[in-house]
Amino acid sequence: MLYQQIARNKRKTVIVMLAFVVILALVGAGFGYMFSDNAIVGIVVAVIGSLIYMFLVMRNPANMVMSLNRAHEIHEADNPELWHIVEDMAMVGRVPMPRVFIIPDPSPNAFATGSDPDHSAVAVTQGLLDLMNREELEGVLGHEISHIRNYDIRLSTIAVVLVGVISFLSGIASRMIWFGGGSRDRDNDNNNNALVTIFKMVAILFVLIWGPLSASLAQMALSRNREYLADASSVELTRNPQGLISALTKIENSQPMKVADRSSSGMYIENPFKHSGSLFDTHPPTADRIKRLEKM
């Protein structure tokens, strides 16, 4: 059951990432058609923009994310128990020891970030340390180490980049339309061609509305899918689903975080702002996660 779930979630992730690439290409094509009558130009702009942005973001994502969430780095002498649990989970997961951070917030939560297992970091809130016993901490940190081992930290960064580029293209298009830009010098035949007009309207709608919306939904689907996978992988590492079940129950029934950065909310083990029931939720319902864990 466990390995079947892991394999199923990996297949779903591939599908979602392919959907991301298709959405980016369609938005780029629509952008190019709107302003140069050339969809290929738009696709090239979208791809090059994504690669440049990705290069800039991937240089040191861990320090940036930790700074946004007011986390401070610790070493073994600062909190031996936390350090050794992270060390044990990293050893079992066969990944390098990540950097360890603590967030000064009373709400229990945690996340992992970085560009790859060799440049990774985990952060836990002070509230998590105060509320969890060792078994529960192992479940949570097994979940975060699984995000590192499964390269979720890289996938989440790539998703942020793709959504950012799509939103950027949409913003440029809306401003150019507002200020009278765009391709207005078509020949008379095209101006009288209803089919061309329809194509342009579809391109405008996709670039301004459908593309960004689809990208956001794909990002949410990717995030939810990776949470299920990390839960299953945590059980693989700890051989104890009850620890993570108990931890998720405590986290779900806690107060929202005060210092969490909203752009990082999808990285946490549970939504730090406690929103639920929305199509755009970055996390699956905790009750569903617990049910899956109980079946293991």
C-alpha cells in the first residue's frame, strides 16, 4: 500500500509538471500572437524568461525563504534533541544533513526548502518544539526530510518560477492593452476576418485570465500531491504512522502563525494561516491525510 501510494503520487507529479509546461507555452503563444502576430516569438520569450528567473532564484533559495519567515539558524549545542532528530531522519533518508532553523512563533509548524539535497534546510517553529513529543517530532521531520529526498524543494521552487513568469506576462499584456498597445496594424483582410478576431479574443482571454488561473490550480495540485507523498515517505522513514498522525492533529487544532510569509505558505507541513475548503488551498484536508496514514 505504501509503495503503491508513493508510485501513484510520483506519476501524478509528472502529469502536473507537464501541464505547467503546456500552460506556460500556451500563455507565451497567446502573448506572441497578441503583440507580434507570431506565437513562436511569445513561446521563446516565455521559455527564456523562465530560465533566467529560475537561475536567479535557485542561486540561494534557502537563505531567502528563511529570512522571509524570520527563522534563525541553530547548531547542535543550541538544541541537541532537535539536531539529533534531524540528523537521524537525514541518515535514514540517505540525504546530507540539512541546515536547521527555528522560527519564533508559538503555532506548531515546519517546512523544508533549498535547491537540492546538498543545499537544503529545515525549519521548525518554537511552538512545534513546545507541543510535540519525540515521536511526533520524528514524524514531522521525517515528512520534511522526505520533501528534501523527493526533490520537492526543487519542484516547489520551479512551480513558483513558472507561476511568476506567467503572471508577469499577464501583467505586461494587461498594461499594454490598457494603454492601447498590441498588434493593431493588421492588413485589411485580417481586420475583416471573423476567425482572426476570434483567435485574438481567445489569446487575450488565455493570457489575462485562463493561463494564470490554470497555473495557480496546477501549483495547488502539485503542492497537495507532494504533501501526500511526503506523508507516505515519512512513514517509510519512521515506520510509525501514529507519530505523524498525532502531530498533524495537534497542528490542525492550533492557532494560525503570526510571522509566516504568505508566499512560503505552501512549503509548510500545514497551512500556517488555517484557510481550508478552497479550490486554491495549498494543502489537502488534514482529515484526508490522517485517513491515508491510518490505512498504512
